[in-house]
Amino acid sequence: MMDWVKTVCLVLWAFTFNSEADDFKEQALKLMADTPLIDGHNDLPWQMRSLFNNQLNMVDLNKLNTTHTNIPKIKEGHLSAQFWAAYVPCDTQYKDAVRQTLEQIDVIHRMCHEYPEVFKFAASSQDILDAFEQNKTASLIGVEGGHSIDSSLGTLRTMYQLGVRYLTITHSCNTPWADNWLVDTGSEPEVHGGLSEFGKQVIWEMNRIGMLIDLSHVSEKVMNQVLDISKAPVIFSHSSAYSICNHKRNVPDDVLLRVKEKRGIVMVNFYNDYVTCKQAANISDVADHFDHIKKVAGSSIIGFGGDYDGVTRVPEGLEDVSKYPDLVAELLRRKWSEDEIRDALGRNLLRVFSKVEEVRDHLNGTKPDDIPIPLKEVQNPCRTDFGYEAKSSSTCIKSFYPLVLVLSLLSKLL
Ligand SMILES: [Zn+2]
């Protein structure tokens, strides 16, 4: 008799629980139908490089199933706008970083051309809304890592002309003008104490041209310096909360408060290692980051920055881009209001982007910064010095000159 009662109770509980879950999912989908979900960081372009050497002609994004991202998953996940990362590894620094980055920009444009019924190239806050109206995924470009501009403001401006709308100040390496997050772990030496003078020029030029400043991957000093000097709000395109998982890629509470003050945004990363500081994580662990950021700084600074296809481990329940509605449902279950959800889905990013555009328009008429980085700060064997002083031999030859001298002396001695 008791067993029979137990079974009925269990069935009733399961039924109530499931129908409650269904209700939240339904409510999530309703919200996602009226507000675009904008994700700050996806590395599908890097997958195109590493799996196919950017030979998009060999790929069918409707059928590709080895990645977190494909067209059916995008549709199921109601992914309305995506900043696609034009990422190239730090190994390319001082080598072919600019060429490789241009090729990643090219592959993103090609994705849009190849699937015009799915993707709509976007370069403004209004473009995101227009794509949403047309039921397409607004496709924006973010360059991930300051090494990609090779210490050149001209290259930064040219990338803007090509449609790039954010630059992550560093990836996981120092540039000749900014320190990266590894400095805070002690595994890399601090070189600039944050930003160099040229680093500040980069920030102000980004303000002037209307490029979003992305602080994911930088050292804490850089975060604070940029928050001090930027004329526009900043973004963290894919970082989570440090208080929940003490990883230096995450954002500490005091910085969350400063981001709030500046009306910026932190787009939560789903990578297990940043979510739980362990190899395993689940959807509820990710929601804990959303809750924490909301508790510390309010829902007006939160966004989604999944980092799909850029990481090897993703949480249970958030296996690919089709799962965003489940995370929204989880937030609803945690009593987030519909307005708070709409903020996190896309309204916050749209606000930040519009403000960045407003600052650009306000600075319209100011001249481009054409003061180059000091030559001594970019001495490396693969950089020539044309334009600096009188044209002479290349830096390459100069920097090898002492070595050549020593070798020739040695050969005379032997
Ligand atoms: Zn990253």
C-alpha cells in the first residue's frame, strides 16, 4: 500500500516539475521572440581555420556536426546576433598576425555571403535590430587580441573599415603596449604595468572611431586603467565572475562595480574552467554567475558570452548554441523578472553599442591619431623601420648586427 502511494506521489512530483520546466521554457521562448539574444564571443571562424584551413567551399554549415555551432543549432537556440571572433593565436605575433587576422575577417564575410538567408552582416546597433526584424542572425566581427593590429593605429582603423566592431585588447600574451591576464597569475612578467602610453593612444583611438573595447583576457591593471580613461563604456565579451570561480580570466567584484558605473557589460563565459574552476560544470553553475553579477552590480551589466567553439569543455545542459533558451528558463526559475532577462538577452549590449556610437559621433571632426608607437618599443627581427627617421637598414638587420659582429670576430679568432 505504502509503495503504491509513493509511486503516485513520485509521478505527481515528476509531472508538476516537468510542466513547471515546460512553462519556464515556453516563457523563455516568448521573451526571445521579442528581444534579440546577442552573444559576445563565438569561435566558429577559428574552427573553419583549424578544420578546413578556411576552405568554406568544403563545408556545409547546415550539416557540420563536429562543432558547437551550426545553422540548425543557431535556429533552435534563437541566436539573434553573434560577435564572431576573428582570432589568431599569439604565436603569430611578430610574424603574420595581420594577414591571418584579415583571413579570419574574410571568412566571416564569406559565411554571410554563403548563407544570406541565415546571416546578415552587421556593423551597428541598428543593424542588429534590422537583422532581428528579418529573422536573421546579425553577424558582427570582434578581433580577439591586440597582437592582431601589430602596434599600428592605421591597421586598427583599416580593420574598422572592414567591419570589425570590437578589439579584445590582448589575448593570452602581452603586446608591445598592454599586459595580459597571465601577468596576474605570475606565469608571465609584467611589462607595462598595465597599458603603455601607446596603449592609451589605442584606447582613445578606439573611442574616436567607435570600436568597442573588450577587456576579456587583459590584466586587472589594464581593466582599471581603461575604465579610468575610456570615454565610452567597455565590454567583457566572454568573462565570468571571479568571486564564483577564482580564475584570473574572470572579473573581480570591484571591477564589476566599476563596469556598472561606466554602464558597460560583462558577457558571461560558459567554459567549464571559468565557471567552476574544475573540468565539470552544469547549466546551474553558469546561472550562479548570472545571479552573482546581478547581486553585485545589477542586471544592467549582464550579457551572454558563451565562447562556443573556442573551448573544449562546456557545461552539461549547455552543450551547444541550441541550448540558450534552457539557460533563460533557468534564470526565470530563479525568479529573474522579464525585464531583467530582456536586459541580459540583448538590451544591455545594444545600450553599450549605441553609447559607443554616440561617443564616436561626438568626436566626429577630431583628427585620427597618427603618432606611431616608438620604434624602440617594437624592436623585433621582422619589423622594418620605414617612416621612422631617415630610411636606413631594417630593424631586422640592426637587431641581428651584434650577433653578426660576434660571429665574425669569433671566426677570425678560430
Ligand atoms: Zn578568449
